[in-house]
Amino acid sequence: MTTPSLASVPLEPVGRHRWAGVIVAADLVDAASTLFSQNMRLALVSGHDDGDRLRVVYLFTSGPPDTRVELHLFVDPVRPTVPSLSGASFPGGRFERELQDLFGIIPVGHPQPRRLVLHQHWPEGWHPMRRGSGNSPAMVPDAGAYPFVPVEGTGVYEIPVGPVHAGLIEPGHFRFWVVGETILRMKARLWFVHKGVERLFEGREPQAGIELAERISGDTAVGHALAYCQAVEDAWRLDVPQEALVLRGILLELERLYNHVADIGALCNDVGFGVANAWALSLREHLLQLNARVTGHRLLRGGVVPGGARVDSLPSDAELVQVGEQFEELINLATSSALVMERFIGTAVLDEAHARDLGVVGIAGRASGLAFDARDAHPSMSMPSWFSPAVREHGDVKARFEVRVAETEISLSLLRDFIQRAGSLEAVSAPPPGPHGQSVSGVGIAEAWRGAALHRVEIDDQGRLSRVKIVDPSFHNWPALPVSLADTIVPDFPLANKSFNLSYAGNDL
């Protein structure tokens, strides 16, 4: 491994592909700019309350080859400030607003340092991730409306949608400024159900954290479980058996399959083509029943565990062939409708420049020309030589549809490859026999079906979790939805929204 170059900070290896160094506030912006110039992305910013001091960890990543750099900045708890990176990184600015809400650490120089996670009904000065913050305080009555930036002009009017929606989705508020049917601007307001998930990990043994990880966003049980387990194993310096890596690959692709199939059907449904959606729901149910035979759970919970993986059975080649044939019929049905394709083409365009500036990942990023895929950039196992991320360039609903179609076909091919490689149905390395006697940390990155999921864990000298930082791909992608809606008509909002299909639960931690 080649040590990353950063003149102002000595870096030491601290894990697989990971280097870390302590930085002072005066050097942070220059160091970050150097890393950005080396094509690294700011993947995670994590606040820490170490008791006598506060600490902020900045994780930069790139690949291939898999490279990860952590910068640790210690902060005065009396006057907690950090220099803002918002001028160089849009995700950095959002991480800093989250940091300010949860830890009270102020990003100096941030152009828009208003609240992100905690709504105006939360009392000032209460930061739930600080030690001794206690239980949730009483909400502030009559806190006033959220300060949306208005759009004014002749014929402009507002349409408020949510936060309560029909069906089972979680709450989110969308405010539209419209002329006629054309959307001028949309603002999404999230975090109505901030649940304190990261705090719930604290004090647990690492093996007990897996149940929480699987429930961060229910449809991403494997993706988050895998990122969490990789982080724990990185902290433990634990080598996972190759057999387990193969089983994990199988589970990850099975999760991608049923979610992509459901989304393809839902996209058709949002343009009135219910027949295709009914076909997709039937195939999805078939896949969920297959999942239940694989792990005992329709959402594949219980398959990925710290140190390895275990399954009850694996799909046969005949079953995969059947799924492939049914999927091909679904796509032929969807693409045979000129009306469906016409609604998809040119709708809710997110161009490559905006996608790159916003730090978009996963399906949405690859549909806009960004080739980043953690299976390629941060591989945990040997991928077939033919594997390449599915990329489109138009950035519209059709491109996001086509990426899902291509990824489903790739997943079926990967499953055949992995199942041929699979040996035992259970392969788990034993965890360390006891605490390390010192704090250790680890990072896990997994290409979940929406995009890259990141977990960073710290385990204290008693062998218990002291901090778990989670980044769901939806945290990066929610800001892209409003950008894509410029000049889109209001009736196309459900279609555009479904083409991103972002997670409320994964965002509102």
C-alpha cells in the first residue's frame, strides 16, 4: 500500500487501507484542499465527546486503489469551533450543520449555518450527542414556522406537501414554488423523526450492534449490516474467511435485486402503467420468498454477522434463470410502451456537474455519469474481471431506470459467479478473546442498493462501542432531488421522487 501524501500532517496506518493523523484547525482547510486535489471525497465527518475534550474526525476516501485518510481535530469544549469546509465541499457543509446541531461545534465561515437535524421546536443549547445531555427536553411551543427562502414574482405560488404522507413512508415536507405547472424551486425538509440511532449503539458489545445496523433503513438490512461488520472487523484487525466474503456478496446482490425490481415497477406505476407494476410486485414477492429460504428472513436479516456470514441455503441456478426470464419479460413490457418511455425521457434531469458538486452516490450518481461504485472502489472481495459499474449520462428518470435495469442484470450474473464459488453455508472468524486494553477504530464501506453506506466505529478499552457514525447514501442524495426538479412540472414530482427513491429512515437517524 502507498501512503497518501499530506505534507502538513504525518499519517500513520490504522487499519485496512486507512491512514490517520492529528491536525490543527489552522491547517484543516489546506489539508482538505490537498486531498480533494488528489480526487478524494469527503465521505464522513464524525463528532466525538471524549469527556475532557471534543474531537472531529474527517474521513476522505478514494479508489481504486482503496484509500482512506482520517484527520482528527481536537476542539476546545468551552469554545467549540472548527473551520468550515463548505467552500470546497457541499457534503462538508451539511456534515458541519449536523455537527453543530448534535455536538454544538460551530463551523466558522459557513455561509448558511442554520439548523439541519434539529427542528426549531428543539430548545437552543441542547446537543443530544454531548455527554450528560440527558433525556429529550420539552419541545419549544410556538417556535414559529421553518424559515423557507421565498420565491417571489408574478404568478408564483406555493404548494406545501407533507410532512404526513399517504401509505407507509416516513414524514418529510416538500415546499414547491410554481408558475403554472412548472416548478421553479423545491425545498425538502426532513428529520421529523430524529431517533438518536447512533446514540443507541453506545455501550453495546460490537456483536450486539448488528441488530441495530440491520434496522437503520429496513430495505437496506444487508448493506448497513455489511458496512457495520466491516468497521468492527477493521477495528478488531480480524480477517474474514473467503467463504464468508462470498456469502456476503450473494446477500448484497439479493438485496439489490428485490429493491431494483420493486422500483422499476413503481416507476411504471407512477405513469399509469399498472400492469407492469403488478408484474414487478409478483416478481418481488417471489424474490422475498427466496430471501426467506436463504436467511430465514424476507429482508435477509441475520445473514451478515461480525466476523463472517451464515445462510440456510443458496438459490439454485434454475431459480436464477427463472428470475432472469421473468425480469426480461418485465423490461420488455415496460419498454414496449412508448408512453412510458416518453414520460421518462428528459424528466427531472440531474447533470454530471451538479451530481459531482453535490457528492451524489449510487444509482443517482451513476445515472448522471459518475462511475463511483464501492464494489469497485472499496472491494471487500475479488470481483469478476468483467465487472464494471453500470453508468448512464443523461441524468433523467430514464437514465435512473436504465441503471436499475443494468444493475439487476449484473446482479444476476454476479450471483451465478458467487454461488459457484461458495463452499460452506457458514463461515465466521472468532472475535478477539477480550478487550484490547485500548480504544480502537474501524471503517466499513459497502455498496448498498441505493449507494455507498459508511460506518465508522470506535470501541473502548472495555471492548464496548463508544461511538458509531453512520452515513446512509440518502444523506448525500436528498439535496439532488430539488436540483433535478428545476423546470419539471408538478405532476411529474411523484415520478421524479420515485426515480431517486431515497430513504427517510436512513437520513433521519
